[in-house]
Amino acid sequence: MRFTRSLAICALGAALALATPAMAQDSAGTPQSGAGAVAKNVGVVKSISGNTLVLKSDAGPEVTITVADGARLLRLAPGQTDLKSAATITLADLQVGDRMLVRGRSGDNGAIAASTIVVMKGADVAQKQQHDREDWQKRGAGGIVSAIDSAAGNFTVSVTPTLSVVVKTTKDTSFLRYAPNSVKFSDAQKGTIDQIKTGDQLRARGARSADGKELTAEEVISGTFRNIAGTISSIDAGNNAITVKDLLAKKSVVIQFNSDSQLRKLSPQMAQRLAFFLKGGAQAVQGGPPAAGQTPASAAPSGNAQGPRPAGAPDFQQMLSRIPAVTLADLQKEDAVMVVATQGTSGGEVTAITLLGGVEPILTASPNGMSAAALFSGWNLGAPGGDAGPQ
């Protein structure tokens, strides 16, 4: 799963290689100007009528594709990069939902008379995404970068306030970087190790050590986001915005919401359990003696269907992904919230990626918000392998 743009085309949150370097020179899908010029496009088949297709391009607009007589149609499996391994198919094998790269001659209104089509079947894509999601869950770790050893290429990542994992990189490790205003895995771009800095959110997949405290990374994806924790001072429903008194930055911040923003609210019981964890109940989770009146089972927050991680800590990302969604109308002035947002503009406004309400006990347990920020790091990010939800 790579974002090697000279060889592959990004597809549905995973790097799905669809063409040879010569065909993928313009993976954004922008044709050369003028009718009859060579044109390329990438997207998903929206409809099929005879030898005419409508392609919903990754660049946005719909494109009409006419499959010319003698056109070459190839089916490539997810992850493959060499057309030598592709199988020849016919027009009848194409289905709505298939991903394809089209190469041909431009016509009127941006239409393309296709000479070559490289197809990745929708079912193949879904199967690979599911496999990738499961592998990231099984062999992945994520959190906030708390320390960097540049000489060794290692990163210390705070998974929870009491658990850190050392992510080791090698010359074979591939790096991705979330886009500045997106947490969708499909929007991520090829990155470098030098882009990662302290405070970034980072997820890695690879081989874990026996004790779970180290991970030798095959892939790393990282991004810079803003953690906000505080109380709502005003709500502007007309502009889909709220103002929060931020405990971390010690000032008010205007938070905008869009269609991609996620809003969730903890139940009082879950909030109390998480607050207990921040106050020291993690001893029970980590194998130490529980606090008075507590058992290890009652001390650990519930909701982790997959059980503790190899290092012994509960998987808060899995737990929080199951919290019911709410709307802006469900929020009230003086509500305590935690928000992960984009970096924002010079004017100070930021766009919410995820807002979590019902966090009064958590902020009381972590007055400066830092421990709580580590606790919730990464759970809102687009999932490697298909953007199907938190990992």
C-alpha cells in the first residue's frame, strides 16, 4: 500500500497501483488542452450504456468515456503495479463501482475516446481494504509523537497517558502525510521522515516486539492537528460554529463545522471511567494493584471489543469509535468539549475534525488537558486501508 504517484494511483484510501509510469504521469486526471489531444483520467464508473461510460473522476467532475473499437481493457489486482500481471477483459466485464484509469483522445466537453482502460474491480478493492484495515488493527499503533531520535530514525509515540511505543524506521519504511485540511487516508500524500515533529499524530504498521513496546515500521502516516479542550462560550448555529475557551492555548478559539466533522458525546458512566483512568486507574489496566474498591475489570474503560493491546492498555480508539453521534443542536453553552481540528488559518478559526462532548469528568481529572489529549490521540483519523472508521 504505497502512495508512489509515479507508479500508482490513489484509490479509496489505499494506494492502488493502476498503470505503468508512462500512463500515470498525470494521475490528477487533467487532460491536455484541445480536442484530439492525449487525455487521461482516474475515477469510479458511475453508469454504463453500451460502449459509453460515465466516470466520476477523482478530480471531481463527471467524464463521458467512449470505449473505442480495439481499445485495450486490462484488470489489475489491488497492490499490483506491473501491467504484465494484468488480465485482458472485455467491455461486458465492466461494472458500476469499478475503479479505472482511462487513456485516450479528448473530445468535446472533456469526453474521452478511450484507447486503454486499466480496471480495478470494486469487489477486489473492498476485499483489499478489509484486509488492510484488519492488518492495521492487528499490527498497528498510533498516538502523539512525544520524542524523536533523528539519528536512529525512531519516534516515541504516546498511545495513552501511561503507555508509549517506540516506532523504529528503516530504509524500507514508507511514509505518508495527511493533507493539511483532511484526515482522510485517501487524501494522504507521499511524505518523508523529516516532516514528522513532536506533537504530530502518527500511526505505524509493522512488526511488534514481544512486550509490545517497540514497533519496527513498514509504513508510517503522520499529520499535524490541533487539540482543543475547554468549555463552549457561545454557539453560532447559523454559521455552524462555536467558540470554546481553550484550556490548552489559554484563549478562546472559533471552531467551524462542515459535513465531514464528527460530533460524539460520552455517556456519564464512560466519562467517569475514563476520568478514573487518567487519575491513576491505569495501574489496574497495566497490571498493577487497583485502587480501593476497584477490580481490574471495573477500572478499565469498557467498550473495547478486541480486548487489550499487546502492551496491556485498552484500545481507546476502538472504544471511542462506537460512541453515538450527536449534532450541533445537541450542544449547549458551558458544555465541556474536546476537539481535534485542523491547524486553522491566520485568522484563528479552525475546522473541527472530531468533537467529543460529555467530558467534564475527564477535564477535571486532567486540568491542563494534556493527558486527555494523549488519551484521545488518533482515534478520529481516517483509517488506513479504506477510511472506514477509526483504527
